[in-house]
Amino acid sequence: MASPLATLEPSNSSATGSMVGVIFDGGIILAVTMSGSLIYYLDDRIYCCASTSGFDREALLDTASKLEDMSHLISGFKGATVSQALELLTKKYENAEGAELILAGEDVSGLHLLTVKSFGAQTRVSYAALGAGADEVIEYLKHAWQNGMNQRNAERLARKAVAIGNKNRAKVDVCFIFRRFGEDRS
């Protein structure tokens, strides 16, 4: 029997809101418009921005469930890794046309910010913009993003970037993933 996900198609960027991810000196900030995009919790310290379409919602909920199962199978393991989440998402979206996701998180190997696009294409980045107005937002981020930005400036940057993508018409939802300094990651 075919998976129910096989009959659903991911929405294209014209149906989604803006999605932005920015690395700053203390972690990562994700920002999305509240109409058309959501920030999905996948596992402890791993989040994903995607559209609110049925395909994305079902695919990401299924991925979160699988990550939780993987975490329980390994004795003494403290959550899934970003690479495990990426592998599951890449498989989910390998045949999906029009897919756009921003995956962010921290695991034992550090902070990760990645884009996942159609057919499982993935890119590791310092900042990302997908969805509505993405080309214009990327141009803004190219000039405004700075390595080592503090939290306040990164949040302003992310909020302004989302506003540029949606022509200032939507409310913005944000999520911070703070770097764990000095914590035992074993």
C-alpha cells in the first residue's frame, strides 16, 4: 500500500510565507511569517521551517516521530543529531518538486543551519531565506549579515528579512536555538 504522503504535494513558494534562518554568536534564530509557514519542533534542539501545507506538515510530523523513536533505541543517547534529521528529510523530499525547508539545530558536533530543496538538495549556510520574496531577502542578508552578530542584531535582521519577503504584511514568529556553552555533550 502506498504511503498517504505519496499523494500529497509540497506547496510552492508562492503559497508559503517567508522563512529565514540566521546564525549569530550565541546560536541560531529562525523566523517565519505566521501565515503560510511554521517552525516545526523535530527533536530536542532541532527545528525546521516549512510551509503549512498538508505534505510538509505530515512529512515533518512523521520525521519528528522517527527521530523520537531513534533517540529511545540508543542507550544513553541524548537526542537525535541534525545529520539524522537531515537524512530523514532528504529521503522524504527526494522526489518532491517545490520543496523548501530550513533545518536548524545543535548537536554534539555544533550548530547547523541548512536548506533542503526539491529532490533532497541540501546546502549548509550561515543565513538562509526561502519562500515568498526569497531572492530579495537573500540580497538583503548578503549585505546585512555579519559573522559574530549578537542576539539582538540577529533578531532585528531576521525580523526585517521576513518583513521584506512579505512586504510587511504578516506577523512574524521566531525561535531561538541557543548554543550550549560548557555543557557536557557526551
